[in-house]
Amino acid sequence: MTPRTKKLIGAIVTLIWLPIYALIAAAVGMHLAHAMPNAPWFVLFLYYALAGTLWIVPVGLMFPWMYREPS
């Protein structure tokens, strides 16, 4: 597979992954807010900070594959 094709696949997967992840993260965040109404503000802050950065893990794991030279 050519590097150009890999980059196209990576871009498409990223464009599909991000909205799905954002909807799931928001739904979990809303569930946490309703499940723990008396929780301190920093609990939800930590969740959203973590959820806001964890989306990069699958995308970051895809980069080595995308930029690997064909053998």
C-alpha cells in the first residue's frame, strides 16, 4: 500500500472516529454529572480533561502505520 493511500485511510478513519468519540465522551460526562450531582466541580473537570486528550491515543497509534515506508 502506498504512503498516499495510507494517509487517505488515516484521514478518513480520523474524521469518522472523532465525532463518534466526542458523542460517547459527552454522553458519559452527562451520565457522570447526573449520577453524582453532589460531586465537587473538579471531578467533572478531570473527566473532561482526560476525555479531551484521550482521543489522540488511537490517532497517535495510527501515525507510525501511516508513515511507515512500504516494504
